[in-house]
Amino acid sequence: MPRGKVTMKNDYYAILKLNRNKIRCMKTNEIKAEIKKSYRCLAMRWYPDKNPDNQKEATIRFQEISNAYEVLVDDKKRQIYNIDSCDTSSDKWYHMAMKCRKCEETLPDLAAFLGHYCRI
């Protein structure tokens, strides 16, 4: 998993064409459904056997998509990825303390104290 600054090449949310902020405010089962839906669509598009003209690029893209899916669909791996991939220190505080359904359920006092809201 990437550490530090996230580039397009290792940004798993960008690879799967997902909105990182939207995903953070969903429930766990909704997150997994959204990730799975995006993965299936992209995997079918970039499956190497379906791209005989450009099999080398398709293989690379399919591997990137599979790696992104493997990390994001697993709750613990996704949580570690989100913390490790923060670009600035303010991002770390944003996703740890923002006020959304998930935060209100797990950190109600901290979310209320800081008064952050999801901007979706």
C-alpha cells in the first residue's frame, strides 16, 4: 500500500472511479456494494481476453483494478489505506473527525465537539 502522497497510479479510489468522500459517509454494506459494482464494471472492460488488440495494457489495468478492489473491499485494509494515503495532516483530521452517520455512531462526542460535516 502507498505511504504518503497518493498519485493517480496508486490512488485506489481513482482506479475504481469512486468518490472518496462519498464512500466515507456510507454504511459498510453500502461501501462494499459500491466498490463491487465499480470493480465488476471495470474488470469486464479491462479483462485481457476481451482486449486482444491491446492485451499488455489491459493486463496491467486489470491488475491495478484487482489490487484496488482487494484493498478497498476489506474493511481493515481500507481503513489502513485511508490513513496511510492522506496527503496532508488536515486530511487525517478530516476523515477521523467529520460528522457523518458512521462517525456519529462510533464517535458521537468527538464529532459533536468538533462540529465537522460531510460536504457531499
